[in-house]
Amino acid sequence: MVAIKVEIEKLDQEYTPGSRKAFWQMIGIIALFIIVILAIIIALA
């Protein structure tokens, strides 16, 4: 558990807050895209 926390802290130091924000925005856009595709598939099914 402690080792995982240390790894996360190392990752936090490697990336600037700006790039982390962009990373989460990208994940959000991809998730939204997947939800839209699933909604279309369900609507057509």
C-alpha cells in the first residue's frame, strides 16, 4: 500500500498540473465518445 502511494507521488512530481489536467480532459472526452457510441448502438438495436 505504501509502495503504491510512493509511486503515485513520484508520478505527481514528474508531471506538471497542466499536463495532468489535459490527461483527465482527454479521458473525459474518450469516455463521452464511448457513451455516445453505446447510446447509438442501443437506439439502433
